[in-house]
Amino acid sequence: MAVASKKIPAPDLVTVKTALLSVSDKSGIVEFASALAARGIRLLSTGGTHKALSDAGLDVTDVSAVTGFPEIMDGRVKTLHPNVHGGLLAIRDDEEHQAAMQAHGISAIDLAVINLYPFEDVRAKGGDYPTTVENIDIGGPAMIRAAAKNHAYVTVITDPADYDEVREAIEAGNGAVPYSLRQTLAARAYARTAAYDAAISGWFAESLKLENPRHMTLGGTLRQEMRYGENPHQSAAFYVTGDRRPGVANAVQHQGKQLSYNNINDTDAAFELVAEFPADVAPACAIIKHANPCGVARADTLIEAYRRALACDSQSAFGGIVALNRTLDGETASEIVKLFTEVIIAPDADEAAKEIIAAKKNLRLLTTGGLPDPRARGVNFKTVAGGFLVQSRDTAMIDEIELNVVTERAPTDRELEDMKMAFAIAKHVKSNAIVYVKDGQTAGIGAGQMSRIDSARIAGIKAEEAAKAAGWPEPMTRGSAVASEAFFPFADGLLSAVAAGATAVIQPGGSIRDQEVIDAANANGVAMVFTGVRTFRH
């Protein structure tokens, strides 16, 4: 049953007379507390915060003097007391509340400065189970929520970034904070505790391998507000979850203007794709445009991998994203900057590369410190009207899949290697996806079509255009291996690939017309393997 409102209007200005400070992140707390003390505001504090303020020479009262009870159980119990929560929750203009405060010796707390145990950091650093549990804050969220609920009278701060704003408001208000700011800070406070609880519940689900918990929440911290979203009429912002997976969210941006919504989306797609190819095996490059690859290649050197990836579709690569699986060197950087590129992302970059890229003021260079693990568990979210869909990350790896040769001819060793590479790339192409690979580089890519045969045709056309642009005698699809990320529903898609020159095919199989497709492959001397694994990406 809902609790009835007292319907007492909130005052516009509330003078801060007593402040409670209890913070895990102590950056800026001494300076902020000093500003409060200079205005004659009484300071209450706990544990390490009390020590930091006392050591700075500030007159600060320990909360235990207010509660009449010492901190116990290694600090687990210190602020969970009526003298604290009554001081935060009391409605100042309510006679019954005032009477209760007087009867029980409860003093009002006008400002609560609280930030939480570093649960997210401990989790991200891989803390063991007991350590992670110990960093679940109890008293902090309880005080934040109490102060935020009573924002009609109480100012709550949960982030050091808000210190200056509140200090300036107190100065401007002669010791008082306006209601509009108290409301804003309360909203920030509830968002903070929601994100904190989301991190905790997410950790439990991960630890206990609960794939579909009864309740699921997603929390994040604002990284940047953007000029616009996917299109100029859409607003957008970038939030980070605290997941330490190497990628755009945790990268260092060395130069260039702020990343846009589309930049971030495409850069993530590019780096996740290039991570399919381990750096210790061979240098690799992926070029992405509009979240789809327009060229991917492996080679003996990074510059050659870039050149081979670019050759697949140099026209589409204009204004694209370049992802590398190894440290960017000066020679490769010199080659990349010849074509307009939005973003380069790599595990690292040497000084020569940074110097070359510095001459291109709008080119963003991101370094991540490593590659994401394509086998690592994780989840993807997609919003729908009234809810959201959640699924596990696609961790299908071709080397972990049993391949079933279904044709009279088995693939050669070279065809098999190209098949495997095509499979890994097709996993990152929007469905329906067709990917041709020859000798470790993409020869043609067909993406996002409503029918699979159209994707096969488009990929063949792209290959012919690439051959003309490069002056090759024939398109690279001649003698290539082709991957389809889902089964061919009819033989026509396979025949289109054969017409483009493919000699080997990798696909999941599973169509009611599989035999028709197999017969067509045999009739054309094509080797084909089934994976039994579909890798749609919408």
C-alpha cells in the first residue's frame, strides 16, 4: 500500500548547518570540508574520512559521538542508527517529526557527502569472492537513499565532481542550497546507487553463472555527451559499465576530435573483429564502414595486412575505421594516412606512428593495451518497445567446431585455412552475410541483404570492382573459399558463389534442401563443409 504524502511544500533555500562526510574516494574532500568549516558548518564524519579531516586540522566530530555507539564489526556497523537516519529523514516542517527529534535527541543533518566502497574497481581487477563481497557497501547506499528521499531539506553529494557546484551554491546562497540543485543531486544519487546495485547483481549473476536472472539491470557512468546520435536530429551519450574488456570504452585517445556515436559503434565492431586473429600468429587488419567490414587480411607484416585489407574495397574504406591486432608502427601509419580515415585502433602505437598521425589533426588514434578475448563470456543488449533483449556474446570459434565434409571432394589445406578465416569474419558481418577469402585476405563481402543470393552477388560484384581498381587480371574470388553465416536455403546462392569463382564453401547446414545444395557443389567440383553453427548478426 502506498504511503500518503504529508503535502508539505519544500522550501526553496535550506541553510546547511551540519554536514555528514563519509567517503571512500577522498579526492578533494579536505578542500571541500575546509570550505564548509570556514562558513561555520558543523562537520560529522566516520572512520578514514574522520582521520583525513582531523589530520588536516579540521574540527570534526566522529559519528560515534552522535550515535553513542562505536564502530563495530570492522566498520560494517557505524552509521546504521536512528540518530543518523533520523537526522537525514526528518521532515523539518512537520510537528510530529520535530517532536520525535526532540524526544530522542536527534539533530538534523543538512548535507550528506557520501561515496561508496569501490566495488566496481575490485570486481574489474578480479578480486576474489570474499574480497569482492566485503566491498559491497551497506551504510553508504542507505544514507544516500535517505538523504536523496528527503531532498526537500537535505543536500546529497555522491561524486567529488559535484563539490565545486555545491560550494558555489552555498557561497551564492549565504550558506543555503536551492531546491533545484537539491533535486538534481537527488536524481544523481539514485542513479548512482542504481548503477552500484546493478554492478553487484551483475557480479552475482556472473559468479553463479545465472544466465537469465529474475531481474536484470544495466548501469553505467556517463563518459561523454555527444553532439548528436546516429543522425543529427537524435541526442546521444556514451556510458561506460566498468567492464575492463580492451576496446573503445577503455582505450586511450591520443589525439583528434571527440568520437561520435557512429565512430564508437564502428570502432567497437572493428576491434572485436580483428581480435579474432591472435597477434602472436600473424599481423592482421580489419577496415570497417558502417559497422560492416569492407576488408580484412593477415600478412607477414602489419603494413602488408593493411594494404591487403584495403584492396578488397578501397572505395568503401574511405572514411572508415582501421583496427590492428599489433602495435602500430611508423611505416604502417604512413600508409594509412594516405586515405581519409576516421579512427585507428590498436593495442599500442610506437612514437614514430604517433608523430605521423599527429599531423592529421582530425584522425583519432586509440590504443587499448591489448586485444579483447573473443572466447570471453559476456552479454549483448538490444532495446525493444517496452523492454530489452539480452543474449550471450557470440563466442563461436572455428577451431573449436567439428567440421563435417559433406561433398565428394574435401578442401585442400589452403582452402581450409581460407574457410576458417571467412567463418571468423562472417560472424561480424550483418546478415545475410557472404564472405570470400583467398590466401588470407577478403576477396569480396556481401552484407545486410534480405536474401542470401543477393549478398553472394554483391560480394562478387565488389570483387570485380576491386580487381579493376587494382589492375588485376581477374577478381580474387577466383579460387577462393566462401563462408555463409547461415545455411543456403536453395542451391542458387551456392551457384552464385561458384560463378564468382569460389572453390570451397563453409556453412552451417541444416536446410531442408541441404542435399540439393550438396549436389550442386558436387556437380561443380566444389568442396563444402558444414559447421552446424549459425552466426547471424542483425
